[in-house]
Amino acid sequence: MGPLTGDAARHRCPRATGFTLVEILVVLVVLGVAAALLVPAIDRDPRRALGAEARRLAGALEHAAALAQWTGQTLGVSAAGPTYRFWRRSGDGQWSAIADDDVLAPRRLPDGVAVGVASYAGAPVTADVVLPFRTSGRNEPFVMVLVAPGATALLASDALNRVGVVERGPEPR
């Protein structure tokens, strides 16, 4: 068949242009990664962060109380400002930081969230106190406070080493 002439040459289909499937998939992947990075930056509700941190700390406190009984070691917790840390007491009474347990690893709270100990055995305490978890499981009740802009969470232990969380938002006007 020879070259096209006349009407056939004028109506020849031009080469198709557009995006290939691979190019479209690459763009979708890039948009997905960008969205995944932006959503946490946009959704910074301090009350939600406070509630999540309060539940995480409550679980860690209950874990520490149970671990003290299981291992026969006195453990403790300290909390001040943006951090809290768990401790292990040696035979000579010295506290050393726990580093070999993921749940009890030192934790720095998100920006704007602070923690402190309000009371131990019903009495106020100093900021540098280490609350002990005894091997017997008979621990004194305590109250810890987490604060974020516009919200507060109280963590209170009971006689069975359960830790309850009470979240409080801004007071109504």
C-alpha cells in the first residue's frame, strides 16, 4: 500500500497525546504522601492529644504496678513539666531509670502538654517526688494532672492499682 493522498492524508489520526497509567499512578502516590504528612500537622486539637496522652500514661502506670508485683522489684514514676519517667529501686535504695521496657520508657509529651503529681496518699507532694509501686501491690492512692491549653486530665489511682482518667474541657461561660 502506498502513501496516502488526497482526503485520506488530511483525515489521518494525529498521534494520541496524554498521560500514561504509570504517570497518573506516580502523581496519586505523591499526593497521598503529601496528604499523610499534612493531616497530622493540621489536626492539632490539644484536647485530643491530652486525652490520648492521659490514657497512655494511665496504662503505663497500671503496667508498672503489676510489673512491680510480678518481678518483686519496687518501681516508681516521676513527672514534671513535659516529661515523665519510670524508675527501678536497687537493693541499696537508689533509683535508676528504666530503659529496658518499651511501655515504661521515658516519655516527652507533645508541645503544650505538661504533667505533674498533685498528691500521694492524700497529701500534696514536691515536684521531684518518685511515686513508688511496691512489690506487695499495696500502693498509696495518688493523683497526677495533665494540662493542655483549654483542657485538663486527672489520673487517679485506687486501692486495686487501677488508674482512672477524668478529662475536663474549658468551663462553660
